[in-house]
Amino acid sequence: MSNLEKRVSAKKYFIYAFKRHILNENKVLYKKFLPSLREVLLDYIDIYEDINQNIDNKKLENAKKDILKTSMFFIKESIFYKKGIYKEELDFLINDMKDIVDNKLSAVAEVRTYNKCKSIVKKISNDNIYKHLANIVKDLTNFAEIDRAIEGITSEMLYDNYSLKYIENWYKINVLRDLNNLDEEKIDGLIDKFKYFSISEKEYKYYLTIKSQKSLGEKIYLDCNLVMNIEEFENITLINDKDGKDAKSYLQQGQFNHLYSVVVKCRDYYKGLEILIDSLNSYFQIIEYLNEDIELAINEKIVVEIGKNKYEKLRKNIYDDAILFSKSERRELEDIRDFIEYRDKVYLMNIGHDEIANIQRAINIIKGQKAQTKENRLINLWSVLEYMLTFHNGDSIISKVKDIVPKVYCLYLIKDKINTFWNILYQYKESGYGTVTDMIANCKLQDDEYRYDLGKLIEYINRKGKQIIEDLEFNDMLKRAISEIGTLFFSDKERIKYIEQEYKKIEMDLIRIYRDRNILIHSGRREIRNINYKTLRLYQYNNNILGVVIYYKKNNPTLTIEEILNSIEYTYDKYVSIIKNQIEPLKLIDICRPKYLFIE
């Protein structure tokens, strides 16, 4: 394939893969760790300012060094840095950060580093970063680089406070309707639309009713910039130019329903709705603590004014939560079934009851997070992680977390790639493509065609070789997925490089999440950038560990959590020694489903 053909193929892949990201298909967003470039710079700015307000705080000084390491790592991983955008300034910062970590920079010199950081954040925010990113995409020739670019674009959009729902609607209007008969010129035109993605913040006015038997007052102060004003139904009209109807009739009326309006300044009205509901829920919690008899509820239907005589009808949903925290995956449900089986075995055998209640409590906390505020989600999920790892030896909680979580994730990484590929493949079961029909027929489990037989699938991929990539030419997502699996199977250098890189990303991600948890617990500051995406990953980290613990306790109820966690360490060390070398086709199953030492 020529470079031109590779570039066209890569750009076409971008168009379809971007959609997969913003819809969180196969929960792809929990596997994405690269934050916005501005966000990692602000990590340092925030902790520098915190230290200045808490002189001689040794813990904060240590935390700052950890944050600087994460900042340097993610700056170097950024698509901007790798493609030379802002690289000159970023190299200055990286050198300064190294010197701070090594105690080679004076306090006076660090003030200059702090100011450099603030300046470049402002420079990037004032720039058209989406123009840079679109131009980068148009010049890429492989799918791996496209994935990095998509991660970069998505993380910058989220940093800029766009909702996933808005991005999805933008994609439908600007890209999705023009996907027929794509040639290079047409693809370039679609990618160019990303250059004009950015919109300014504007004020959206929301009308909603609150159900309460007691008056809440004429004004509700959610914060200094968010004030709700009581309205009378008979005094407002919300005539929509689109249909000439009064949108007011959409709102719930009647006894104990109090109508309020509130103006929210934000990028899009889905994000504004999220801000409003989060703020109201937090306010209601405080009121209910003071008066247990009062019952407060936001009614389901909400109207937002998006322009002059333009109104949209909304539901009381945080739309992005539905995208991020959708129904449990098949594997998560299997974990719960395994837990029930383990529980029954323990009670039947009358052995080791102690850990049942602890695991059950962890499951209930993890699965009950949808009803919590986003701050409490992160705090609670970190608490579960801490609890599970109290059974593991380590100097501190963060050292235990960094030791175990990346290992569990990486041991399952190749298998997860195969799961994702099979899920996408199965969506094309009725497509009529012979390759899909043949692959499902040859690789499915005997009694469940929705699931694959790992041994059969590996044998099929090995037998077909690179031909399978050509056979899946009709779908870029499948082609990318099978190419990646093939690389992880047959290239020892790429395999170990990829596993080690993912391990490091997770380590750095955990440090950032731990810092945010400490901010929420110790400083009382509520605003954590992109908290839902960090919580999504934390949710998955918990599920990964819990899944391993439950699986092995079901198979052998006499095992303790400590013994299983110890096995993870030894198993990972053995795993790394295996994947560094060329692997015989018959033994590929061992890197997809490694045997846990000492417990199986």
C-alpha cells in the first residue's frame, strides 16, 4: 500500500473511530488515559498554589513531585508534543520540571516555571487547537497515530467543557450525514469541519419545577453564579417559533410543584443541564440533613431557552452519565453470578465467612454509584480500592494501588482487545459478509454463538495470517482491531513495548486520581476537571480487581484476598518474562489468559 493509500485509509478510520469514542462504544473511554495538555499543566499549577498556602507541608511537597512526573509523562505522550506543536515551550517546562523533582531549582526559579505554565495554558486556550489537530489528522498514515489523535481531540473537547451529547449531535449534523461515497477530497472536507468546532460560552435559561410541600423561597442560591428565581406559570409564555406552541405546557404543574428559572453560562445546554442538576442535588442533600421530613425532587421535564423564541424540551437526565455509566457489561454480570456461587459454597462448607460481607459491601458500593454525586462517586470508589488493597503489603496506599492495579489491567489487556474485536464482529453477523459468517462459525462456542472459543479464535487468526486484514477491508474498525491483535500476537518487541507503555499510563493516571481524591477529602474544593472520566476509569479498576478476587474465591473458597493479590504480583513478573520473547502459536492462549501462580 502506498503512502497516499495509507493516508486515505487512516483518515477514513478517523471519521468512524471518532464516533466510537464519543458514544463510548465497548466502554472505550475507560481505556483512554491521556488527558488534555492544559489539564496536566494545571495539575502542577494547582498544587504549586496549594503549597504556597500551606507552607512546610511535607505531604504536599511529595505529592508535587509525583504530579510533576505525571505532567512530564503526559506532555511527552501528547499528540501536540509528538507532532511539534508548542514543543519549544514544552521542552523548557519539561527541563524545569526535571530540575524541581531533582531539587535543582531554587524557589525563585520555580516561580518562573509556574508563570511559564500559566502562560502556555493561556496560549493554548487562545489558539485554535482544533485546527492544529485536524491538520495533524490529515497527515497521518497509520491507525495507531489516529487513535492518539482522537484521544487528543476528545480530551481537549472535554477540557473545554463540552458534553459528549453535544459532540455527538455536532458529529451527526456535520459528519454523519455526508458519509456516502467517501473519497480523499470528501474526507478532507469532513476533517476540516473539526477546525470550526469551537463555540463560545453563552447563557442558557432553564425552566424547571421542584416538587416540595414546603416553600423554598423566591431565590435559591446554588452558588454565587447560579441563582434560581421563582416564577408564576400564568406570568410566562415560552412560544416556540418552530411549532408556535407554548413549551410551558411541557412542564409538570399542580399542587406542590414550584416553577423556577435559572440562567447557566456554559458551552452547550446539555452541559448546562448537568451543572444545574449536580448543583441542585448537592443543595437538596444539605436541606434534607437539616429537615428530615422535607421531601424535595426535581420533576422530570425541563425546558431550556437556547435562543430568542427557541426552546428545547429536556428530561431530568445527565445525558453524559447515560453514555459513560451505561448498563453493566456481560463480564460484570458474570462476576456477580460468580460471587453468589462462591457465597453459597462458603455457607455450605461453613468456612471463611469473614470476607463475604466485605466483598458484598464492595460490590454494592461500586454498583450503587449512579445515584451519588460525582464527587462522592470518586471518593467512594477510591475507598473501595483502598479497602481491597489493605490485604496487600506496601508502604502506603498509593504504593499498593500503583503496584497491583496496572498489573491486573495489563494481564487482561490482550484478552480485552479480543473481546472488543468479537463484539464489533458480532454486530455484522447478519451483514452478508462471508468473512464474518465464516469467522463466527469457526470460532464461536459450541453452545453460545455470542461468545467465542479463545483457542479456536487464536487458531483461526494464526491460520489466516495477514489475509484476515484484507478480508475485513469493508470495515475500518474491524481491520484496526484485528491488526492490533495480530501485532500483539506475533511481534514480541511491539507487544512488550505496548504492555509497558499501558502500565506506565495507568500508574500516572492513578497518581492523578489520588491527588483529586485528596483535594475532595482535605481541601473541600469541589471542582475537579473531568471528574466523571476519572471516575469511569476508577470504576473499571475496581471491577478488574474484584473480578479476579471473586473468580478465584469461587474456584477455591479457602483462598484469602491477600493470597490472590500476592499471586497477581508473581504472575505479572512471569508474564512479562514470557511476552518479551517470540511465542509459539500454540502457546498464544497463555498470554491472553495467563495462569495465576500459586492459586491455580
